[in-house]
Amino acid sequence: MLSGVSVLEIKQSLSRLSARERREVQVYLHQLKRTTPVWKKATAKRIRDVQAGRSTTLEQLETRYRRA
């Protein structure tokens, strides 16, 4: 955690940013999330599932939602 800076202070600072600056922070946090071992493991599993044919095609989704 940051020394001497509370979560509330960070939130207050974020609320004062411009829309463009908030977007930059959002992109940074998203990129940071993608470097965690949990994210990497989940993504690798999804890729293996797709490669093994365990996925839903666009055509299957369209058929499924046309019936609904």
C-alpha cells in the first residue's frame, strides 16, 4: 500500500481528474490486472478450451438467441 495515502484520498484525487485523465487511470488499472498470475492462468485456460473445440461459435449464439 502507499505510504501515508489512504484509499479515500486516492478516490478523492481520482474524482478531481478530467475525463481524459480518468480514462488513462482506467487503462492503467486494466493493464495492471492483466499481469496477475490469476488472470494469466484463466486466459491460458480459455485459450486451451478454444483450441480443444470447447467453445461456442457465433452461429450457435445467434441460433440460441433467435429462439429466445
